[in-house]
Amino acid sequence: MQPAATFENREGVGIITLNRPDNRNSMTPELLGAFSEASARARGDRELRAVVITGSGRCFSAGADFKSNIQVGDDALLDHERSFQMYGPFLSVLDIEVPVIGALNGHAVGGGFGLSLLCDIRISHRGSKYGANFTKLGIGPGMGISYLLPRLVGLSRAYELLFSGRLVLGDEAERIGLVSSSHETPEQVLNQAMRMANEIAQCAPVAVRLTKQGIREQMGWDVRGGAHRESFAQAATLKMQDAKEGMSALLEKRKPVFAGK
């Protein structure tokens, strides 16, 4: 069986592929571990000029797998530390020095949506859904989503999407500035991402890396800090009855009934 996430260097463009299509590329310990290795290979490859992250199958990533215990780790960790640690493999994208393009070939929801926001540029599939549905599950967001989304689409739209947990289709994602472009087929999404990556790869590599670094510094980019702050609320809400209800309702494919406790 192939790794749950793979890396290849295709003539200076790195490609990280989430590779568990049968499980919608969900955040299992296996996939997170494999992604961590793929990200490390990308960070260590000095020949790279750009990186594309995509998913195999019909999903980019459906986020957390609630049938799997993904908050694994040191039992001595506090609850919020376990929540924060869970996102570490995806947050490692922040340490890739070259531009990162998200080829969002399919649905990107919850933690999968968070991974897409960690990319510098996003290309969407017109018929797929994107968004953070945490409040519909009874839990607070994580992975820096509440930090990143307002900076990408503005406060009003971010409030709307995060409070309601509403998902948007690819064409709306383009309209509100969440992605650079939206395309009819998953193949077109990946092709456009590769075209963009190859265009970037033709530019002066040091100048590109320093431009990325400079933009982040001037924006006061602190995604990890935002993710750490989120982890307190996420850990607290995960203990609540509403979270149990939200996850049960999702698995049972019914509407949740929240009690506020």
C-alpha cells in the first residue's frame, strides 16, 4: 500500500498528495504522520521553486475522522496542548519557504479547509464544497482558521461563515476572494495549479522566497499563535455535551439538537 501522503519533485515543483481517497483524505494518525514526512521532504529539498498540495480521489480533505482517535500523543499533555499538537503536521506547511499552492480538487472541510488556508494560493473545483463546519459539530475551530479567514475574506464574511458553519461552492469561493480561480473539473484544478507553480519556478528563486517572507513579516503573520489560542476553546468545547451531539448527528446523518451545555 502506498503512503497516506506522498511527495515528489517534478522538475523543481514539489507535489504533496493526500492519498487516502477511500477515507476522503481525512485526518487519521496515519495520514497526519505521512503528511509530516512529506512536508519535511519538501522543506529539505533545496531544488524546489514551488510546492503544490492536492488530494487523490473526490476530496481534497474532509477534515477530522471522528471514527478515529486523532488526538494521540503524550498523556501528560493538557487538553488544549493535545488539540494544538494534532494540527502540527498540517501547520508544518508554514515552514515551507517557497510558495505553496493548494490544488483543491474536491471538498475541503474542517481541518481540510484549514490546510487549504495554510497554502499561499488556492485553486478550487467549482462543484466542491469548502468551509469550516465546527460550530455545526458543537466545537470551536482550530488550525488557525479563525486567524486566517478574516484576513482572506474580511471580517463580515468570516463571521458569517464561522458562526454558521456554512460551506461554499468553488465559484462562491472565487467570488469572495477565498481562492484565485475556480474550475469545472478536478483535472483542470491541478493543471492550473501546476501551470502557476511552473510560472513561479521560472522566476528568481531567492527573490521569490524573500518576497514570501517579506509579505508575511509585514502582515505580522502569526498563524501558529492563532492556532494555539484557538486550542483552548476547542479543548473546552470538545468536553461538552454539544460536541458529542454534533459528532453523533454527523455520523448518523441527522440534524443536531444543541442544548448549550
